[in-house]
Amino acid sequence: MPRRAVDLPPAHTALICVALPGLAISTDQGQLTGRGLDGFYRGGRRLLSRCQVRVAGREPLALQARMVAADRARFVGTVRVSPDSGPDPDVVVERTRCADGTERITLRSASLRPLRLPVEVALGTDLAELASVASGTAGPELSASVHDSGLRWSSTTGHSAVTADPPPTDALASAGLLRWEIELPPGGTRSVELRVRQDGPGLGRAVGRGAVCPLAQARATGDDPRVQALLDTCVEDLQALLLRDPGHPSDMHLAAGAPWRCGMAPAEALAAARMTLPLGTRLAAGTLRTLARTQLTGSAAQSGMIPGPRRDAGPHLPPGCTATEATLLFPALLAEARRWGLPEQDTEELLPAAERCLGWLLATTGDGTLLPDPHPGGPVRCETQAHAHRAALLGADLLDAYGRPGGSELRHWAQELRGAFQEDFWVEDLGGGRPAAARAPDGRPLTHLGAGAVHLLDTGLLGAGSLAPGLLDKVQTEQLARLFGGPGMDSGWGLRSLGAKEAAYNPFGHRGGAVRIQETAVAVAGLSASGFEKEATSLLRGVLAAAEAFGHRLPEMYAGEQRTEGGAPLPHPAACRPAATAAAAGVLLLTTLAGIRPDAPAGTVTLRPVGSAPLGELGLTGLRVAGAPFSVRVGRLGLAMVEEAADGLQLGV
């Protein structure tokens, strides 16, 4: 019998506080009930599933729930305790919940007389793994014991404890209950702080926002007030998703997203690090070093690959191999990070791993030209050829810069790939033609139009601010831009992952019609660089409108339903939010408007702003180029001006 798919608990309405390895997931009611995903988590284990507050025997009436930062949520409720107060509440209950495992419960009196209030907090946990919670197989709550100034739970898989400050007046282990008698003077406030901790060996601490954070605190200002909120939230979300390599704590990388993918996903980590290069190169360096330590070696066919799981590729194609994508992204990220200012010592340290990636590429294609994915015997995917072509050209540029052999061979292969792609992948039709999404192993072209083709527009950055050549000629690029700007692909909220007129289109399909932020941002950047500003601007404005609807915390994807007047984008119930690629895509979207193209080794930076200035005046401060702060302003006429830069950095032509 086929295995029944697991129904994930819906996450789209949850308030998810993130400071990895810590998570706190709540509903908008504020109470943690033990149902669904509710709870405090650390390292993927639920340390506390139930935290229910009662004041004077009543649950507070929930009034408001909102995120105040990536790692904190605030819940406000009221309680009416005085019988003569009429319909007006006289006690406000405010709860601030943090991903680090703390919750502060504050009672504020609006009564004209002193109050003496019994306060109870009911606690419980199952110490279940997040995967068990998601699949509905978490066990029953565990029995508690009184411990220190709170309660403790134990199982064969772990231990957790909750301590309270001030200590409770009474603690009942059998009921999992902590009690206080709190006196509130008129207009007075009193607070109780709960701290959830994992007993035993720690699982590391959050990277946080201190001096060690590898991301610059960039800011955006301008005529459109949404840009500041978007960039602030994206940078906060990126900080919250940072993880340390356990064996090398100074090396940091991004987890894929919360709540489902709180660990390393190589292709996503590399893609996100690449999109955040305007915030500095330290994240790229840490990600590259972490993945270089996982690189396969030896004489086998996979030698040189960066391992990665398979990924769903939509309704028309079998799953793809993210190891292929990660292996091709590795040398491209290293080459571009060098252009943004990665120190020479770091580049030289990582160069052998990049050479092994490029060696794998040439060895895998062998006497052929096109790269199957997965290899061998898989389909030849359009986006895989784009990744491979970019890796070859940027990799050759990198090898030449350090006097290493192999650059000419890579360029020769890339030239042959351009010819083969023109012959095998461009499909003429009455609408002007389109790139095939893939060629099946039997050579049959799969002609559905999907967002994977955006990678044909992303050719990569070479020296002196120039972009590498792509697989499409000028006419084909113009046709692809027209297709992306049409109603079949542009939903009004961003780029659909599969055209609305294609067979098996599903507006909620991961790669079958939903809007994926990363692909939309790549499309905006590629279309802008190619001179198709109208199509790029439409997609950009769609994402900005969607971001506003999501409180500027972009999910990894949302439904590709067509935008209507007064409508709002439909959330995807299983999307990660925050997600590394979505938050990084927000950075790419805004920095694309300034068109920053650095060449730190040559001491230059070139600006190619979007000439139509679709958001009016825009200022970006606190970026990093050549290891120093960099600020740029784009005026309403589409002219860019550097306001802060490293000493000696010259403006290129």
C-alpha cells in the first residue's frame, strides 16, 4: 500500500520566535495548550508544550498578539476581577515570549483599589522531537517533579526544567502547577519570569546580534516607507537563523528556515549567502568553510561534490539533486565573494575545494556537454545548465586570478555548452519560443514554463562590474522577459513557480505554481541587469505588496493566485517563515535597485541602478564593500551616488 502523506500542522498562522537553536511557537491566543506545534523548542526538541496562565481563576481574554522582533512575541489580554467594574477590565496581562526560553508575565492594574490576585501557571511537556510533533506521533505529557524554584521533567531522551522568579508560593508536581499570590496596588505592576532550560549537555547558543554576527546592520530609507521595514525584518530574520558549525564555532551559516528546516541545507545556505554579499563576506566564508569540510573526496564518480538531499521538482519532473546545485554554487559564491571583498587569505584557503567542484563538473560531463541531474541517467534540466555555465565562467576567472590551471578548459566547455543549449533547449512556438524546462533521458523536450528558467538570467559577476555571458542570446532573453512579465507567470504578488496555463498548475504547489521569493528576486535582478525594467518593476512591486501583507516577514513561498483589487496573498500552510532564502531575497531585491557591482581586488565599484527608480528615492546605508562600510543613494531620476566607501575605492564606469 502507498504510504499516506503526513499532514503537517498548519504553521501559517503561528507566531514563530527564532534564535536558533531555540524556537518558541505560539498561536495568536497566547496560551501554550500542548496542541499542534505549541511550545518552546531547543535543538529540535520540545522542552515545554503547555504554559497556561489563569488570573483569579480566569484565563485572560486575548486582545493582541504580534511579533516585536524575530526572536520575541508579545501577547496582551485582560481580566475583569472586580464585580463592580462593569464591562471594563481592570487587569491587563502582558506576556513576552522569547526564543531563548524565557517568558515574562506582567500584570498591570487599572483598578482604583488594591488587588490580591491568585495567579496560576499550568505547565507540561512531552519532550518530543519536532518531527514527532509534526507527524502527530508525540507521546503523552510526562510526570513532573518539583525542582529548585519550579518543575522538572525527565525521559530516556532528555530532561527539561522551568524555574520561576520570584519563586512560586506553591508548586504541585502532580498537576504541573505553579501558584503565586500577587498584590497589586492601584495602577501598579508585578511580573513573573519563567525560564525554560534543557538540563544536561547544551546544544550550543544562538549567534545573536553581538559583535560576532557576520551580517552588517544595513538600513534602507526612501520615498517608499516599506523598504525600511522590509530590510530591517530581513536582516533580523537572517540573524535569527544563524547557526555555528559545532566543530568550528567561528564559522557560521544559515539554517534553511523555521519551523521545519532548522538545520543546514547546503544549496539554500549557499544561495542565501550569495544574496547577502552586500551585508559582508563573513557569512559566505563561514558557509563555504563549513561545506568544504563535507566535500566528498577520493576516486569515486562523486568526488568533489558537496553532499545534499534530493528536492521535489514539481509535477513534471522527478526530484532533483541539491548536491549538484550546491557543488555548482560553491565556486560561484567564492568567486563573487572575492569581488565583494573576501580577504585573500580566505579565498586561497577555500580555492582547493572550489577546484574540486570544478573538476567534478568537467569529469561528470566527460566527452559530453550537458549535465544530467541527478547523474547519471537523470533529465537534463534547464536551471542545472545555467548553474553549471555560471560556475564554469566564474570558476575560470577565479583560477586565472591565482595562476591555477584549468581556466581555459572551463571556458572552452562553457562555449560548447552555449552552442548545445541553443540547439537542444530553445523550443520555437507560435508565441515566440521558450526554453525547455528539461530534456528527458530519451531526448524529449519538456516544454512547460516554470520559474527555474530565471537562472538563465543570473549569469554572475566578473571583474570591472561586468556580468558573465549567459546561455541565451539577446532575442531569446527578450522573449523570456516577455513571458515572465505576462499574466501566466506574474501573479501580481510575484513570479509563479509554474505558469498558470500549464498542465498540473496548482497555486499552492511548491514548484507547481506557488510564488517562491528566491526565484522572484533572481528574476528581478536578472531582468533589471538585462534592461527589462518594466517586467522587473512589476515583480518587485508585487513582492513588496505581499511583504506588507505578511508583516514584512517574507515566507519561503505563498499561493500563486492572481492578485485582485483589495486582495491579499494567500499563505501556504506548510511554508517556512522565516526562511533563509526568502529573507536573503529581500536584501537582493533592494540592493538590485542600486545596481552595485564591486571589484574589490581592482579597487573599483560600478553602479548600474534601475533607471526608472520604481520606488522613488532610495538610500542604503551600512552595506559592506571591500571590508568597509558602503552607502549609496539612488535619486528619483534613477541616478546613483556613493555616500560612503572604503578609502581608495574608485567608482568604475
